[in-house]
Amino acid sequence: NPECFYGTPTMPVFRFWMVTVGGTNISLVSVIENIFLIYLFSRPAHRQGQNLYMLLIAIFDLFVSFAYILLMSLNVLSDYLYYLDYFQLAPRLLRFWFSYAAPLMTLSHIAMSSSSFLIIAASVERYFLATKSPKLIFVQNYRGMIALASILLGVGSKFSVYYELDIQHHTNCTGQMLEFQMDYSSFVHGTLYNSIVRFWFRTIITFVVTLLILIYLNFRIFIAQTNTDASRSAKYSFIAIVCCNIASNVCNVILGVGENFAKDTLIQNHLTIYAVTVDVASLAITFICSLRLPIYLLCQTPLSEEILGIFRSWFKCNKDRVSPQDKDGENGISDTTNDTLTK
């Protein structure tokens, strides 16, 4: 059936190694790191202070990193399997991908937007702290409400993504790659909704304006911050996190502007560039999620000492658990018997 002809996937080998192999490994590292950060920042000493924002950001980073594997890695893997002539396995994998793609994309967008707004909220509080503003007491007392408002703003700005996606089921292509296709709903194409909500609100306000706010606040923080070692380390780690967030959002801004003004041209004449740009933008976000723990270790000495202390305590606990077994071995219990008892 000509309607079911899929054609050759765009750069399947390169995208497989970049997204499915490289991206998946980065995502797994990010998942492990952010699970640890959630454990770290959930301690009362952290979650009751400004690190409440970092705790929530780590939770959203964990979700985004895991979603990358399901949304990007599996999608590119299906193209790669089709390229290798696995004509039965590839459509099944793609059908599985379509079963969760729309809701997971929506939640992933909400998580990324919420993280951006949380970083702005944290920047405002740190700015008030650096400038010794009388407003600092207010933002500290209502930190939980401000964090909740940031998350709700992220939900409000991206919940409609689910309704914008239209998954079409072509019954005449059952069992083939084009059995399902994803497109935008009719109310998105060439409408005021597309111009006002998707471009001006999401791309310009939620990306460009937030970037400018972050740049301004952190420039002021850099100038006003006191010169003690503790304040410098906190300042550098926070600014490094913000700069990483800015770098990842720049890719999305460029992509959003291009899609709004010339998406058809990009797909028809520059499909390879467009596909790779989408992959790079998604990979950049996941890569940034994996950088937060190294930034804390390199830039913030008190926090890095606490992290290393946790690792040492875990190692000591594991060592103490092994010690009684070693003593039993010394008292005449054979290694084989000891292994059996352990099992």
C-alpha cells in the first residue's frame, strides 16, 4: 500500500549512537545522580531552607531524564531497527511508543517548565539575600507557597500540550511503521492559538523572558555577593546551574522560532538538520540534568563535604556488615558455609 510506505529513516545510524546509546547512558547517570540529590535535599536541614528549590528541581530532573529514554531513545531505536530490516519488531516498538507518547510528552514539558520557574524563584531569593533586601523575610516565610506557585505556573503553561497532539490510527497500515502517526490538532495549524499561546507565550515568555530574568538576577548576585569563602562557593554553584539551564533553553528557543516561522521548509528541505537539532536540544536538557551533582561537588565546598561524608558512611556500613563474616571465618567457619548462610 503506497499510503503505508515509510521510506528510509533520517540518519538512523548516527542518531542511534547519539540518542539511543549516548543519550540513554547520560539519562541513566542523571537518574542515579538525581535520586541521590533527592535523598540529600530531603533531609530536614536542606528542605526547610533554600535547598527546597533544589529538591524539587532534582525531582523534576529525575522525571525528565527517565522520560528521555522512553520518548527519544525508543523512538530512534525503532527507526534503527527498521533500517536493519527488523520489519516486525520495529512497528511493535513504535506502537508501544505511541501508547504513552502524548501524556508523557505533556508531563515532560510541565517538568521542564516547572524547573525553570523554580530556578527563577531561587534566584529571586538569593538576590534578596545578596542585596540584604527587607523582602528576604517574606520570600523565606512563604518559600513553600512560592515553590508551589512555580509548579502550578509550569502546569498552566504546558498542560494544553496533550490536547495539541493528535495521534492518528491508520487501520489500513496495521502492523507497519505508519500504523500510527502524530500530528498537531486542527486548532493548532495556522490559528491565533498557535501564534499567541505556542509562540508568544511559550517560546517568548516562558523561554526568552525567563532567560533574561535569570541573566539579570545572577549578574546582580555576582556583583552584590559578599566575599567570604562560603558565599563564593554557593554563588558559583548556583550561577553554574543557572548558566546550564540558560544554555539548554537557548536550543529550545532557536528550535521554537524555526518551527513557528518555517517548519514546513525545515521538514521538506532541511529534514536532516531539523531532526538532528531536535535530538541535540533534547539531549542538551538531559545532559544539564546530569551536571547538577558534579557542579555541587566542584563549586560548593560545604555541600561537597556533606556528600562525600554520606558516601563514606555508606562505605563504612557495608564494611561493618562484612566484618562479622570475616570474624566467623577466622573462628573456624569455612567460606563455603559462610556463603551458604549469607544466601
